[in-house]
Amino acid sequence: MKILGAFLFFFIAVTAHAQVNWMSMNDALAAQKKEPRKILFKTYTESCPNCKWMDEHAFAKAELANYINTHYYPVAFDAEGKEPITYKGKKYGNKNYGRYRGAQHELAEKLRIFEYPTLIFFDERGNVINPVPGKMGPKKLEIYVTMLADDTYKSIRTGKDWADYQANFNYQLQD
């Protein structure tokens, strides 16, 4: 009984403090070469209140954090930052960083990110699958990370397919 109690305490303690293990895009692309896995690319800016809200309310859920860490290489990308990134053989940066407020990173421009937050899902070879712009609570985020991780998105071709998928999805989280 003591062993079971210790295990439960450890499990609850680890789960309660689980967080997404964010990395850089360069690190995620390098990791993909060794162990292929999809990339969850979270774009944000320091001045974005919806980005902060998602960090505090959606990404802070232990169940989601564990799922994301297991199925994705999670990337946190400051779309107004200066981090140099090499993607598909081309180097991207932010030439205007420090010159004026809100200067957008070249990779954000390449990926056509115009709203923050935006999540972009990449396949195991670094190709864009789908961008998902806007603020999401845990429930909405859960359906996207699940659908893209298990490749269900490949069978969703119409609005009706998407509506049916949402209606039949077994949500584990609430907003």
C-alpha cells in the first residue's frame, strides 16, 4: 500500500507540474532528422495578450503539455524576435529588429503569419501541414493537436467531415 501511495504521489506531482518543453525551430528541425516527429510551431509576440492567455490557460494544462511533448517537437517562435533560423536550406532573420517596434521576422513573413497567436503544424519532414490562427482554449487546442498527431486530418476533406469529427471527438479537457 505504501508503494502504491508513493507512486500516486509521484505521478500526481509530475503531472501537476508538467509543462511544454519549448525549443527553437533549428533544434526541432535537427531533432527531426534523428527521430522524425511532427512540429508544433507556436508563434507569439511579447506584446500579444492572447498569446500570454494561451500559455497560462491552454499550454499550462498538464495533460496537453504531456501530449504535446510526446507527439511533437514543440517550438516557441517570437515572430518579432531576431533568432536566425535555417528552414529548407534558406536562412531567415529579422533585418529590422531594433530599428522599429513590431518588425516581423522573415520566417513569419514566409509562413504568412499575420495574426498572433498562430499555431503551425509541420509534418515529420518539416513541411507545413496547416496553420491555425487565433486564441484557443484547452478544448479547442486538444482537438487540433490530437487530429494532427494521429494523421486524422488527412481524412477530413469537407466542412461536413470537420463538423462530424468535432461532434464525435472524445474531449478530455474543458475550457
